[in-house]
Amino acid sequence: MEALQKEVNSVKKVIGIMSGKGGVGKSTVTVMLADSLLNHGYKVGILDADITGSSIPRLLKIEEEHLSSDQDTIKPYITEKGLKIISMSLMLDDKKQPIIWKGSVLSSVIQNIWSKANWGNLDYLLIDMPPGTSDIALTVLQQFHPNGMIMVSVPQDLVQSIVHKSIEMVHQMNIKFIGTILNLSYMTCPCCGNDFKLYEESKEFGAKQRILGDLPARRNVAELANNSGILNEETEKLISPITRIILEEVKISSLV
Amino acid sequence: MEALQKEVNSVKKVIGIMSGKGGVGKSTVTVMLADSLLNHGYKVGILDADITGSSIPRLLKIEEEHLSSDQDTIKPYITEKGLKIISMSLMLDDKKQPIIWKGSVLSSVIQNIWSKANWGNLDYLLIDMPPGTSDIALTVLQQFHPNGMIMVSVPQDLVQSIVHKSIEMVHQMNIKFIGTILNLSYMTCPCCGNDFKLYEESKEFGAKQRILGDLPARRNVAELANNSGILNEETEKLISPITRIILEEVKISSLV
């Protein structure tokens, strides 16, 4: 397996997108970052590691696609723009059925996908992690050794207290913590067009993490803007400053 | 264990609150329903089964409390109003540390809590389930045999597709599916005071589930209204029609 990995793949950097808490927009942020990195000229892949709550294929409107795989390799789906995606849910026959597997099985499956993935050349591989600090999070952090981890949170104490535990987990596993993206931070008033905050300021957790940027609550912020890309001019502007920090924190040496 | 359960406990009905997807307000809805059931005159308990992403203690502002337990029993925390709560996070010394346990361990822990819980007399025990369809969901559905399951969702296709898988899981396990509560359905405009929808109408999933009611996105909708209760007059009005459907669907025979 290791041999195959080295033979067919050249993945320069791996970045995990995590939150601990679900429903904060982790997958949305993942596809936004992926598209932004593509726009910056990098080769990008997404590994959808949220097996029981897979969202990536639906966000990219490719949920009816099927990945081709033989015994030894899994070939990613490739969008027109060149984004490569591997998701367990693109390997199932009936995508509407729940995946009722124990954590130990989920861990084996994600390891199996990891070892068989035929990514080819990638600058950045983004891993969309499931909520929680259990099996898959453990497997990804311990065995895939990401070069950095990004947290997605919302500016609410209840959520921040759970995200903070995931940051602790990352530190305990000696993985680099890049910073936190605060999603759903504000909303544009449908009447007057002014932005207003959705949550009260988080007093307890604000200072404890490096905030990479704020993103608004907006319908379809990560909707496919056209057949090939995800971001439009406005949403690219929102994510681009965050992308630049990440590029600075997890540098690809050959391009620097 | 079984003997102890029967000796010390008389729990009439068990209802699971599930979503499959995280961050939809499952714990918020759980405490709202619990308080509403108390207001209807029932004896109510909450088992917080979302071990790695525990939210109940924080919502009830009891996160600094410690549950007393000896080798054989775990005594719930009891609020002034009489709500009984058992949460793993109330048994830990350092509540800020992540719980990095494999799914098999999480399953054993929740079974252990289940068998040792000293609930006394309860009419309704609500179980706040973690996201996903893996270990804890499996254990709760297979081994605790809830009398009914409620889904919490938001009216967005991406979320609904995941919640729908959890409904399938409940059907496959032959557990009664009561219906779905659509949370974060609308928001009150901060300028004009009119309600507006946060998501576009879900075309795909609307017809496939029984909708019990809609709840708004609102700051602190489940904030402790006073030292003992959670709901104020306005929020009680929001949840009460849903409570009545649930009481009808999972009846306590001795009270009917």
C-alpha cells in the first residue's frame, strides 16, 4: 500500500478541515478553499472523510457520479476545472441509504481509501473531517499526518467550547494548528442591506484561537457558480484573504 | 445491571432526539421539549448521549456541576424545576479536554451510563443523540429501544438528505419515527420585524417526512429564562404544539 502511494501519488501538502461540532459549514468552507486554491494556480484535491454525513458531492452537484476503482486503486472524480474528489458516497450503489457502520469499520474504510487513492500530482489535498473527536478524527490525525489543521466554527460560546476541544486534540497529536475560520458570523439584512451579527460576541474563546477570517451566513455561498467553478467574484473576495494565510502557513517549497 | 435498572428506575417512555447532521439545534430542541413536558406536568429526564460534542450542560448552565456516582449507580443532576440530567461531561474532572475515544469505547460508556443511571420515576426520558449513524446511534437504537424518535433538521436540501438517512436507519431498526422538527426555518428581520425564510423551500425532501413544526433561528431561544425553567411565554408558545403531538404519539397509558 505504502509503495503504491509513493508510486502513483505526489501529494505535496495535506490540510485537514475540522470543527468537532457539526453544521458549522465545514464542507462549505472546504469547497470554497479548494476553489480558491485552484484560482491561485494550485493543483487541489478533496478527500471527503465525513463518511456518515457526506456533504461534498452534494455541494458540488456530483452526487450521481460513480468513482471507478479496481482492486488496487481508487480514481478521483475530476471537475472541469481540475478539482479532484474522492468520497465514499460516490462509491455506493444506493446513495440514500444510511451508512450504519461502527467506528472501527469507518476507520478501516478511511485508511483503505487513503492507501488506494490515485491522486496523481497534487499541491494541496484538503480533508473534510466529520464532527467529533472519535475514530475518523483519530485516524486522520495519527496516521495521515496532515501538515496543518484548520478549524471551522461559529461565533457562539456553545460551539466554541466544542471546537476548542478539537484544537486541544490537534495540539495533543502534535499536528500544526493553522487557525479558525468563523463562519455564519454576520448576515445581510434583507430590508436595509446592512450587515448584522447573528450571535453575541464570544467572550470566553475569542482570545484563545487564531482567527483566520469571518464568513457571512448566506444562502448558497458555495453554490457552483458555473459548470466548473464554485466561487463568484464576490465569494472569492470573501475567502481569498484566508487562502493567502493558509498558503503562507503551509508553503509548498518548490513554488516559493 | 438489568436487575438494578428495574429496581431503582421506573422510566415510562424513552424518546430519542436525532438528526444525523450536527449543528441543527438538536440539543436546543431537546431542552425546549424537556421544559415543555415539565410544564405539561410530566416527570422528565435528559440523557446526553453526544459524548464527544456534549451541549446539554452548557445550555442549562450546569457545566461546572459534578454528578455523584458510586460503583453501581449514577445520580442525575436535578434542576430546581425537577428536570433530571445525566451527561458524561458532568463526570469528568477537566471539562475542557477533548474526549478522544474510539467508537467502541463510546458505545461501552453509553451502555454503562444507561445501566447505572438512577433516574427514579420518570414519565419521559429524552436522549440527545450525537450526529452520525455510527456507534452511539446504533447502541441507542438497538439496545435502549426508544418508544419513538424525533428528527431535528433545517429546511435545506443538503441537511435534509443527511437527516433522511437517519430516518431510514430508524425504520431499519424497527423503531417508531414520530416526525421531524424544522429548526432555523425563519428569522425575524432586525429592521422591520417581519419574518423571513433562511433557506429556499426544500423540494426534494419536504413530502417524505412528517413535519411536526417549525422553529425560528433566534439568539438564545433555549436560554434559561430564570433559575429553574428554560422557556418563557413566547418560546413555550413555539414548542407547545410540537409537545402535544409527541404526547399524542407516545402516550403514557396510566395518565390517559
